[in-house]
Amino acid sequence: MPVSWSIKILERLARILELLLEQDQPALLLDALPAHLAPKALRAVAKAGIWIVVAPAKLMFLVQLADTHAFLI
């Protein structure tokens, strides 16, 4: 996914989460795909007040059980 699409998605996510920022701290779990960690994307996330958690390479499958197991049926 190009960085521009990532930023559009992050901006939309920020608008949705804006109501929760007074009581909760949203965090976004990302894999280490370069587009996710591009400076423009990281600035968009920081501007939205969302914390970034980067999962090390080859470990995302541990948190994507629905993708790796539930949909195999």
C-alpha cells in the first residue's frame, strides 16, 4: 500500500478515535513494512495522538490468528 493511502486511512482512523482520546489512549499495531514506517505516515499518526507499536518482522502471525487460522476453513 502506498504511503498516501496509509495516510488517508490513518486520518480517517484519527477522526473516528477522536471521541475516545479524552478517556483512552489508542495504539496502532503495525508490522515493519517500510510504508507503515515512512516519516509522513508516522507524522500523521503522531498528529492524531495515536501511539505506534511496531511488531518485529516475522512475528505478526502471532497477533493475526484470525487471518492465519480462522479463515483457512
